[in-house]
Amino acid sequence: MLAVCYGATSYTVPVAELRIPFFRPAIDDDDIAAVADTLRSGWLTSGPNVREFERELSAVCGAPYVNAVNSCTAALHLCLRAWDIGPGDEVIVPAYTFSATATVVVHTGARPVLVDVRERDANLDPEAFERAITPRTKAVIPVHFAGEPCDMDAILAIARPRGIRVLEDAAHAIGAAYRGRPIGSIGDATAFSFYATKNITTGEGGALASFDQALSERVRILTLHGMTRDAWNRYDAGGSWRYDIVEFGFKDNLTDLAAALGRRQLAKLERLTEARTRTAMRYLANLRDEPLLTLPAFDEANHHAWHLFMVRVDNERSPVHRDDVIRRLAERGIGTSVHFIPLHFHTAFRRLGYQPGDFPVSERIFEGAISLPLFPSMTDADVDFVCENLREILHANA
């Protein structure tokens, strides 16, 4: 059975009926062989594949220093800790994002200050960011929602004169570019995700990219218990068993097994992104004249990664509410998701003083949001099937 859930509502449909899932990973024989070769090598934890993966990621994102870790969440958290952000500090975060963007701030002891997003692309509103700045503001975390880059020029123009660090959450945006500059080469640091549903995957994984060698070196120490040597240094030929714990760190390292998969996936990033883009363009062509939907907006000056294709149902005009559209799509074998439930709707964030009504744009986007299936192996026929059923459902009660 498949549970389709969001908010307080949940529907269940048989998995066998899912003709088109929300996502299907693009794993081929080359990926499988790379992992198998690593298993045979005898080196399973962080080692040579991790180092090569970091080097190859650096070439793709345009930042000289890359730290591969076990999640984007870890990358965000380690960066904030390495910047010594903590109690008494504030970090500005969009209200329309996954919880990890803000919970990493809480785990440093600082306070996440939520702000609203732009209606057209669900990205951080630079004007809302500027209004939220106080003397305690130490950083801002713009999220490149769905793979569409934020307005980085505006964000940097606000942050840089005030000494506010910019940590980009690029969980959706590997391979994206802003005004010709690759995401990863713009802010003070950038966190990427290689989770199972992302544009490239290591199963679980992430990375931090920056131009700051001192930041990268401190993140590397914090990643593995605060040790001065990682397993590769200690156990390689000529290595030494002796190490020091220079500060209290974490256990956030990426394994060589994961990195082996990531390296093969990264080599195919351009092709995988092109396939996603073709699917997104077919969705746009099929649905552009649908009056009951708002389609994703994007800036043609940027290179969109198309991690998501999110449409918004006009609940006021549609005879079928968003929630029922999701349920009926599932009944027809079409998987979907909702990105995201605004942070201030969650119990934990209400305890920080936030409440429904605080961020009206985020709330409007959420109320109609449906992320349609999007993965590299989708065919034109798959897209057409989704669109035909979506139209039938929207107009079923007309």
C-alpha cells in the first residue's frame, strides 16, 4: 500500500496501482558496478572515492573547497557551527522550506528568524529578508526552491555591507546556474543534497562548497568527532594511529560506498538535467492553458535544475480542492507530493512564537501546491497521462 499524506490528511492506495510514481531513481549498471567495485576494494568508509567526489564536485559547482558529508542537513549545520554561530545569534530562513533549513539553526543554539517568500517562485523575498535584519543577524539561508535560483544579486547586496554571511541551501539545485554562474560559486558557502529523490543521489549524502579554505578545514574536523586525522589518514599506508580531538565534533562523514555512486551520478548530471528539463517543458506545453492551475515561473536568465515541477490549484475557482486532486490522482496510479508545509504550521515552530497567518505568501502557495511526477526516465506518454488525468479531475464536477 502507498500512503499519500500531507498535513493532517492521509490516503492509502495499493502500490501495484501506481503507474507513475512521484519519483524513480536513475540507477544504471554503471552505478551498480561502481558500488560493487568499492565493496571489493576493502575500503568502505571515507576514503579515496570521497576525496575524488569532492574534487569532481568542485569542478561542477565552481568552488575550490568541497566537503562531502552524509546529508545536506549536516552540511548546513557544520557550516553554521564552523562560523561559530550560536546562542544570542539569529539566522534568517524562508518560511517555505523543509524543516532542516531551520532546525540546523536551532541545533547551534541560535534562533531561526522566518521570513516570507516571493509569490512567483517560492524563493526568499529579498525585501522580507532586509526587513527582518537585526543587530543579532549573523547569516541568511536562501533556498533555491525546486531548482530555480534565488535572486542572489539582491540578497548579496543586502547581506554583504552588513557582514551577514550567505549560506545557500541548494538541496534542489545541483547543476543550476544564476546569471551564468554555477550554484555553489556565489554565496559564502553552499549546501547540496544527494538524497534518494534528488537530481543525483548517493542514497543519503550531501556536500558543502565554499571559497574559504579555513572554513573547509574546520568543517572537515567537525565532520569526524573533532579529530585531527580521519580514517583515511590513520589507516592508509604510511598513516599514523595517533590523533588529537581538538574540539567536540560530530559523525557526519560520507562513506566511500556512497561516494562511488555519487561519482558515477555526477558524471551523468548534464544528461539527467536535460531529461528533467524536457519533462518540465512538456508539462508546461500541456498545461499552459489550464485556467485552474498556476504553473511554475522561472527566470530565463538562469539555468533551472528542475528538481520539482510544482503546480498550484486555484482552490477558490476549482470545483475540486487540492487535497481531493491529490487523492484522485493517487487512485489513478499517479504519485505526487507537496513541497512544503510552511514551517510556522508545525508544532515545534509554533513553540518559537510563530503561528498561521504570519507568512501569507507561503500559506497561499501551500494551499494549492502539488508536485507532479518528475524523474529522468519519464516519457512523453507518461507526462501526457499525468496531464490528461489532472485535467479530467479538475473539471470532473464542472
